Amino acid sequence: MCVDLHIHSIYSDGTAFPSELVKMAVDSGLRGISLTDHDTVDGIDEVIKHGKKNHIEVISGLEISVIHREFSLHILGYGINHHHTGLTDWLAKLQHGRTSRNELIIEKLQQLGLDVTNDELISLSRPGQTGRPHIARLLMDKGVVKTTNDAFKLYLRKGAPAWASRFAYSASQSIEMIHKAGGIAVLAHPGQIASSLKCLPLLIGELVERGLDGIEIYYPGHSDTVKKDLRKLAGKYNLVVTGGSDYHGTNKTYTKMAGIRNGFCPPDDILDHLLEKINALQKQ
Ligand code: AMP
Ligand code: ZN
Ligand code: FE
Ligand code: FE
């Protein structure tokens, strides 16, 4: 059977509610899923509740944007206690950083002569965290750009006229927080970090020194060569292997949820290994 351990909901920049995601996962014949929203755990209770009703395994998760050297990386946290107040307080700082960054981007867009407001952005991204994909959607709704990609290229990507930075924790701080909340830390989509994969052995080695527990190998953008290289690194450092689609609903129409029919099937033994690793950590 397949699992999908990397999914986004309306609580970050996906478009489906957790209940809808569970239904899709059941329809896709998945054994288990993890909701890994950006910088928030708000959707997890709902996924757990609907997962139980539908007899599908759910593991708690989140995806944190972190800084390590010159890299902006995504670290997945699995098996966390999502009610851990240390974690939720820690996440609040990231969420405030998003709010101020979004206001800055909107101001910059206004200075460029575009008719967009922060209130419009907030109502478009309700009830979840607001990210640049929402700003891209606002620009599309207003007819300023045709595609999300154009919105990023012309306005939102680093170096573009409306780009603004936001607060981020370091990789070490994030791995440490995930551990404190009882979870394990996994590097998301390593194949996407840099155009050249040459830096990966060094980068992953450094993250392992900082406590990294796993890497995401099964990912739609990873070629067989990338997967092979990552497997070698996982073996070298005894890392747990995970995988998922990074499904974002209609915000990224080119990505589907995992499933045999969709031609992308992270095998379900990764879930068993992940649970073993989490249990081992929690016993320590
Ligand atoms: P944020 O978390 O608000 O900084 O937004 C980052 C998110 O924007 C990433 O997780 C991607 O899903 C999305 N993103 C980044 N670059 C692009 C792009 N060129 N086209 C579409 N989506 C993008
Ligand atoms: Zn996203
Ligand atoms: Fe990501
Ligand atoms: Fe993601």
C-alpha cells in the first residue's frame, strides 16, 4: 500500500479542509497520511478525528521553513505532540513573522501601483496561515498575472520587486524544538534545495550533526538518480526515509496526492520505520 506523509491543507497554503484530505486519501487507497502544514499545527486535530472515523492512519506533522547557512530549507516534524505549549508558542513567533512580511509585500505591491489590500489577502487565505501562494492567487484574481509562476517571477520570488524577508529559526533551533515536542526531524525535498546536488552530502552531514533524523526521498520531483544518491546518504547516517506528494490542492495543480492510480506511491513500510524511530525517541 501507499502512504502520503507530506500534504498541505487550508490551514496553510493548501486548498482542502482536513476532512476532504482524509476522504481523498481513502479514495486513493492510502494506508496513512500526515498533514504537514507550513509553520502551523492547526489542522492536526481535524485530520486525526476524520482519520479515526475512516480507518486511515494519521501521524502528526508540520513543515518548518528554516535557515541554514545561505540555504532556506524545509524541515518536517513527525510524531510531535501538537498541543505542546512550548511548540505552539514557538510557532506563534513564526506566524507573527508571516503577518508582518505579508503586510510589507502588500505595501510594496501598492507602491508598484497595484490595487491590492491586506484585508483582501486575509479574507482569501482564511482560516489558515497566509503565504506567498495566497498573494499570488490575489494577483491572479485581480488579473495582474495569469499564473502563480508569473506572480513569483515578476513580484514575489527573492530579488523580485515585492519580495520581503521574514523571521525564520535556524535548522538547529527547529530540530531541537521538534525533539522537545516529541517528534523527529526530517529534511523535506532535498532534491529541490539547490540546482546542483553536489552540496547535499556536506549539507546533510551538517544537519545530522545538529540532530536530523531523516530525509524525504520519495518526492514527485526526485529522479531515480536523486533517490539513489539520497539512499546512500540515508544509509551512511542511519537516517529514516520518508516520502510524500506535497499536495497543495488547486494551489499547485500539477501535484496530485499519492496513490497507485496517480503513479506515485511511497511504500507504507516507511510509516512503520518512522513510527519505530518516534517510539525510540520518546522512550529516551
Ligand atoms: P512562503 O512560505 O509564504 O514564503 O511561500 C513559500 C511557498 O511558495 C513554497 O512553499 C512554495 O510552495 C511556493 N512557491 C515558491 N516559489 C514558487 C514558484 N515559483 N511558483 C509557485 N509556488 C512557489
Ligand atoms: Zn506550501
Ligand atoms: Fe516544502
Ligand atoms: Fe510542503
